[in-house]
Amino acid sequence: MKYFLTSLAFLTLSFIQNDSGKEHRYPLLSRIAFGSCGHQDVPQPVLNLAAEKKPDVFVFLGDNIYGDTNKMKVLREKYVMLGAKPEFKKLCSSAQILATWDDHDYGRNDAGKHYPHKKESKEIFLDFWKAPKDDIRCTRDGIYTSYFFEGNGRTVQIILLDTRTFRDDLRPYRGEPVDQKLFHYDLDYLPHQTSKPTMLGETQWNWLKKQFQIPADVRIIASSTQFGITWNSYEAWANFPHEQKRMLNLIKEAKANGVIFISGDVHYAEISKVNEHGLYSIYDITASGITSTWDFATPNDNRVDGPVMENHFGMIEIDWQEADPLISMRIHDVNGQLRIERKIKLSELRF
């Protein structure tokens, strides 16, 4: 989950030790690109387009390959295929690369903590994304981590969650009555009805609480599955409504300003907006479709922009020159067209 660095960026790299382990710190940035769901067997022109936008950072949000195997040799070979792609190399030469995983690069469709090869898969993941040997992720379970970008009295924090290693099983749909007017497809899962099943696990939750206590102006939380969507019977935080509520409560309790989610998984793009009493609006920008597409967008009461069904990538740009910095949230499609643009002031993400 680390990055490929240019020689100049490598010279600026430093680590600061705090109570949450070694955290990665870099100069302030203003352009964060992101995407997910790219198949290693086919060309990925979206990555060329992303590189041309010259982002400071590109965040791979998961399903970065389609591994889907119990054979670690096969998983490693599929990463090699991604790494050999000229468009991937172009992006890596022009931007710092960060990554988390989703189910298909974790190892199995919809898998959680019971995937039997998660430790081996983690080693392959960290090796491919060039994590240094002293990276804190090498000595603890999971691949969650955070990065800080600082300068001119401003800080951007990028938090990469691990929604696989600790996640309890999903609750399968078995024909329970639901409002079928909302759905024209087969249902897979129902929301959990108790607070015991976990999305992140207690260790990661405790780590995240400490992260929210570190000062930052903007906090971009990368989640492989959608945080802001309402229940749609596929994978999402909505299947763990108590965990979704726990996240919102944690943001409120910590008075963590500047939170924006970025997410993937669903093979289309959209922006969701979560309105919670006592909290500023929480946006979730979904960019899912480096190569993958889907036939339809599922119901989402929180959708405020989209969907975009063509291949695409996402971008967040922060204009630090403004007294009240302007944050632009965008989706660019594979044809180079700007399909979604939503602008907010940083003050809108404040208590």
C-alpha cells in the first residue's frame, strides 16, 4: 500500500513516530485522484487520463486486480500483470501511489475475516505496493494506515481503511419480505440486526479514534466499499448499519473536521451525501470502473450526483489560495469528459 516514488519525492520522505505507530508524512498536496475495479487482463486507458491530470497522489481503492484464488502464486502473477502495464507505469511515474484492497485483490469475492489466505495475500500486497520493511503494517494484522501531507499551516490526512481483514460475515438474504418496488434484481444481503458483527474490528476502530485526534484540515477516508449509500443488498457499509452509525458518532465525538469519503466496488460513479444530526454533511465520492462496468445503478436515497456508468476515475482538488479553501469533487470518464463536478467550501466540513 505504499507507492512508487520519483527520486525527488523519495528525498523528501520522512517518518514521525506517535502513539498510533509510524505515520507517513509528506509536503502539502492539492490534487488527489482515485479509482478502483481494474482488471489486469485488459488495457486501462483511464490510468493514462488520470496521469495526464497530474495528480499529486493516486489512491487505488480496491479490486486493483481480480485475483479470486486460493493459490498465492496465481495472485502474485496477476499483480505482475498489472505492474507490467504501460499505463500503470505512466501513472506511477507521475504521481505518488497509495492503495488499499477490496475483495477481489484480497482473494475471494465478498470475503471477510475468514478468508484462509489473508496473511499470505497481505504479504503479496505489501510487496507489490513497495511497503518498506519497517512499515507498521508489516508487524500488525491488516493493511490500514494513514498519510499526512503538510505545508503552509495546512494538513491533509489520507486514511486508508481495511474493510476485509477483520470484517464479519455478511447476513445473507433468504427471501425475507422487502419492498420489491425498489429492486429489479436478485438480492444478496440484508443489514445486520445486532451490533456485534464488525466491519473494521476493535483494533482498527481504536486506531481510527487516535487518527481523528491528530489535527488536520481535510481528512480523506478511503473505503473499498461505499460508506454513504443506503441499503441495496450488495456489499456496503449499509449491511452493518451499527458500524456506519459508529463512524458518524466517532467523527462527532472527536470533532474531526474535514471528513470526505472516497470509495469503489460498484462499477459506476456517484456522489452520496449523508446528513446526520449534529454533524456537517458527509460526502462519499464513489469512483469504481477503471475497466469494470455494470448494467445499472442500485437504489441510493443519498445520491446527489451520478450515476456515471462508463469507465472513469475520481479527483478531489483543493484550492489553498482561497481564505476559505475550495474543494472540487469530480468524476472524469474514459473519453476525457468531466461528468460530475461538485464544489464546496472547506468551512462546510466544520462543526
